[in-house]
Amino acid sequence: MGWAVRTEFRNASQFPLTVELMDRIWAFVEPLLADICAHLHMQSLPKRKNLWNIQYYGEGSYGRRHKDDVNGTYRVSMLYYFCSPQRAFTGGSFLLCDKHASNGSAIPNRFTGIPFADNVLVAFPSEQSHEATNIHCLKKGIRYGRLAVLIHLG
């Protein structure tokens, strides 16, 4: 179970991540937090922004299956995907492990895939297993890979 929305945080000429962009992401997310948490079947809202970082996936990179939280620090994880207007890679899809409706346990080797797309925000429970598919870059350099702002909320 996840939540995704196309955004307009930046136009194609705004490639670098800036504090202003991060502020715009939070200004968009904060009013939607109650709806996001309801969609994710959470009883209460996260109390704070815990951690923000930037992920870069270049040639041959992928995200091994993992959970963002195993000890209760984080409740909601969000990824804001962005890339250069000259996107030069394939792959990098986000795979969210499917869960049994009855008990919430993971279904082995069943995933809901969210293909990488520029200007997309994805939210999911931090305790849900997920991974990212292999990246194949057509050009070298950081501006041609898959970039994401990762936000953990506690």
C-alpha cells in the first residue's frame, strides 16, 4: 500500500536541489499529511520531520530490499523523484512489497511497481519492505542518474 502524486515543485530548468525546493516539498506535504496517513491506515500523524537526504543512483545501482524503519523511529517514508531534463537512464523503478490484507504480512516476491517519473512524490509506511530496480545509464555524470529526496517522518 502506497500513495503517489504528480507534483509541480520545480520546472525542468530547476535541476539542483535547494533549501527552497525542500521547503516547497514540505509546504505541499504538510497539509496532505492527514489524508496520506489515512490512506496508509495510520491512526495518528507523524510528529516531526526526522531525516531528509538525497539519493543518487548511477550505472548499475539498485536498492536492495529493505525497510526504512525497524525500531519505531520512523512511521512514514516519502520519496520525491527528480532528474535532469536530459534524463539518460532506464530502470530505477520503485517496488513496494505487497501485503496480505488479512494480517499485513509481506507476500513473498509480489510487488507493486511505481516506475520512475520526474516530479513524483511517493509515500509509504516506513515498516513496509521495498526496493529499487537496477539503473542503466546512457551517459556518465551525476546529472544523468536517478535522484530522489528521501524524507522520513516520525
